[in-house]
Amino acid sequence: MFLKERLWEKYHNPKDLAESICIEAAELLQLFQWINPKESKNFKNEQNKLRKISEELADVAIYCLSMANTLDIDLTTAILQKIELNKKKYPSEHYKGKAHLNT
């Protein structure tokens, strides 16, 4: 409905949506630029920053859902399949508590 009211469907092709996902993700990342992980955890107590994060995160999700719809991808199924692939790629017995294996 939102897209139809604005005649924006023509802009919702896979290439433009992929670009938009990256742009919005960069805007989300920019909110965390130059701070440390501890400071980022405090954002949930700062309503102004939390609102901005929420808006950018929503933008990313909207474009991801739009891409899934454009390409007829069942996102729930894709996510569940990816989790299964990740379980095989990163078995818990080897990666529990680690970001990578020490070789």
C-alpha cells in the first residue's frame, strides 16, 4: 500500500533494494562510530539514541523484507535454513564461547 500510493514499485528491484539495505545498514553503523562496546550497551538507557537506532534498524528490516517479497523468498524458511547451515559450519563443541578457533 505504501509503495503503491507513491508509485515506488518501479524502484523495488533487487539491485536497488540491495543498495538500499547497505545504505541503511551504514546509517545504523554510523550511530556506533567511535564508541566502545560498553558505551553501545548504554544506548538502551538513552531514549534519543534508542529512537534513532530503532528507526535505522526498521529501515534495514523494511528493505530486507521488500527484497524477499520482490524475489519471492520466504524469509522465515531462508532464516531457518541459514541457521542450520551455521550450526554445521560452527559446531558448538568447537566454537562455544569463541569467535574463532585458535589454530
